[in-house]
Amino acid sequence: MGRVGLGVAVGCAVVTCAIAAALVGRRARSWWRWARVVGVVGQFEEDCVTPVWKLRQVVDAMVVEMHAGLASDGGSKLKMLLTFVDTLPDGNEDGVYYALDLRGTICRVLKVQLGGSGSKIINHKVEQQRIPEELVSGTSEELFDFIALTLKEFIEREENGQVPGSKKELGFTFSFPIRQLSVSSGVLIKWTKGFTIEDVVGKDVSQCLEEAMSKNGLHMQVAALVNDPVGTLAVGHYDDADTVAAVIIGYGTNACYVERSDAIIKYQGLLTDSGFMIVNMEWGNFWSSHLPRTCYDIALDDESPNRNDQGYEKMISGMYLGEIVRRVLHRIAEVSDIFGDSAHHLSVPFILRTPLMAAMHEDDSPDLREVGRILEESLQTSGLSLKAKMIVVRVCDVVTRRAARLAAAGIIGILKKIGRDGSGGVASGRTKGKPRRTVVAIERGLYTNYSMFRVYMNEAITDILGQEIAQNVVLRVSEDGAGIGAALLAAAYSSKR
């Protein structure tokens, strides 16, 4: 071989080696990037783990906080607010009743026709209206005028252009923290869900509504002022007398339950004809060191307008689950390039809403087509590998599983407090040696519309209680429970007058 041939051969060898080295280097870098992705997800998964022993710690912590909240105001992160609801509808109520249901920025108006004598609800109609954005931070007069006019227009349509001549009873579901003064009145403690109308805080919201109705020619009075879980419990008990608690798990979360009057220590001497009262827990503010908190939860809380508040809600409710997923995906984008140029979109808070997260989580197509579509539309990603989409689904699964299992622990905490978890207690959870049937009414989209959340929640209840007890705990979905329940309570209390 001549010198020229030798040079060419050497040159080719050098080029080949360079190409090989480049390929090896690229593969090494790719492997390293994926190792970092797997590390981020693996650490997050480890931090979110909820074994049964940890869930039982959460159950016990919930019971401790419930006792503390019942003993004194300010003694617990749980407010354990009295509702003054000591009568529940039993099916004998009759007549037509209207209700308002103010849940966040949605105002729902309802008409409920009751037949009495156990005939249950004959008919009901619901309409809803979104609260204009400017009213969320306006004045109390503007907000309640809007609500009163919405109700008046609904009644006029239902009553052929007429409004009641004589004063009628109204049920009012007000889904914000209130301190009840009576079953029909209560002052606003603070706004949540984005409302910032300061001149309502500390005022009786029933009085605000009644003044607005009177001003607009509507002769009605609030017979029952409740929040959404209390309304849901009322309709749950109306349908099934074994209902002892209600839980709202949607954009926000809360719970209430039936408590013995003599167990409410902070109101010693409280007497009720029934011997019980519904307690509004405001459980979104529950906190315990046993809750599996991650660096993403801490950052979310630090950047929220209600820092150090609503810790439980920030881990289990629909307002935050999509945001937790976004934060994890943003961290993945910082350590890798699996999302391409869309990393800057992932830095936008709350860009990934929980319904989109749920749709990605439940995508069962072989190529995860729905995951790709949602990420492309929301984050302007394109051409994601199947491996990248699988990572997204895995993160969604971790967030959802933790939320559902923690929500289940909260429910078991309530049942344990009232002795309905099968372990004994003040109120026996057994009847003649057999576990007692217990119903918990549930409303809102996470449980009703998100099948994986529902599966994980039911699974956790069985894990905590064991099969024998769990089969006697019924989670019953309540449609429009908050509003219908308010109308039922208005009927129940108007019949007592």
C-alpha cells in the first residue's frame, strides 16, 4: 500500500473513530439525561408514598385534631364549626321550595318539589349562572344584588312571570367559611376561591341576601344557611338514614358529620331536641406531620396567597393536583430536554388544569395519543416520544394516588371519631356483633368523574379498615346535593315553625 493509500486508510479510521466516539457520547448524554429524569420521578414517587401504616397515622391525627377543635376555638387547624342543624329531613316534607347554591364563581338556583309522606322528591330543576369576574372583587351590594336578581328571574320563569306575594322560605348554600349564629344566619369568616370582597367579612350573609332580595322585590327569607357538605349530608340522609357524613372533593374540599351534642365541649350545655348536631369541619385546613409533603408542595404553598393554610386541600383537591403535576414536569424539563422547547410554558403556574391531568392519566391508547394532544395544545409540545408521555402519565398517577388515599384516610378519621370504623369507641360501630352499615355522601367531580381517583380511594378504605369492615362503608354519590339539601333543610325547618 502506498503512502497515499495509507493516509486515506488512516484518515478513514480517524473519522470512523470520531463518529463512533460521537455516537457513544450522544448515547451517554442521552442515558445521563434519562437517568436524571428517572431520578426526579423516582424521588417524587418515594416522597409521596402512602403505605397503610402512614395512612393510619393520618387517621389518628385527624381524630386528635377533631377532638381539639371540638374542645376550644383555635385549639386545632380544624375549625369544627357548629351549624345549628339538629334536624335532618326524613321524607315527610312537602311543598315547593327554592334554594341558592353559591359555590365559588358559580351561582346555582334550584326549585324542589316535595311530595311528603315518604314520596321523596317529585321534581327538581337547576339553573346556573357564572358570577361576573368584576363582582368577585367588587362590593357586597353588587354581589348580592346579582344573586338576588338571578334568583328572581329564575322564579319568574318558573311561576309564569309572578313572584311570591307572601314571604317564602329559602335554602341558601354558601360554600365559604362562616360562623353560624343560628340555623338561618352566619357571619363570613374569610373568603376563599379567589373572592376578595372585604366589606362582607364579619357580616351576616343571610342578612345581606335578604336585604338584596327585598330591594329587588323578592319576598323571601333564609330558613337554612348551610355550606355545601351540610347540604350534601341533608340530601344523603333524606335518601338513606344511615348517612352520617358528607365529603366534597372537587375544586375545593370540605367535610361535615353528625356529632353528639355532648361531645361539643366548647359549647358546654348545648342542648338539642335530637341530641346531635352537624359539625362543619372545614377540613381543607387539616395538617399533620404525617402527611407526605414534597418539595413541590412546599414551593406551591410558599407561592400561594394563603401560605400555611389549607394544607390538606392543597394535597387532595382539584384546584391543586394539576399544578403539582406541572411543577414536577417543569423540574424534569430543567434537567432534560424530553419536552423540547416547551420548558418555558411549564413555568407558567396553573397552566395544567386538573381535568386535563385526569384525561392524560386515563389515556389507554397504545401510543398515548390523548397525552400528546393535551400537551401539544396546553404546552405547545410536538413529537414527544412514547417514553416521555409515559413519564407524564406516571407523574399524574403518583399525584392522584396520594390525593385519593389521603382523602380516604380523612374519611376514616371521621368514622373513627364517631365509632363507625369497626374499632369500637363512644358510639358503637357494630350492631349485635356485626359491623354497622355506614354511608358517606360524596359530591363533586374528583370522585364522581375521575375513575382512577375513585379506584384509589376505595382501595385505600379497604386497606385501612380491612375487608370485613370496609364492605359496610358505602360511599354514595350525591348529585346536586348541596343545593337540593339546602331546599330540604328549608322545608324541614319551616315545618318546625
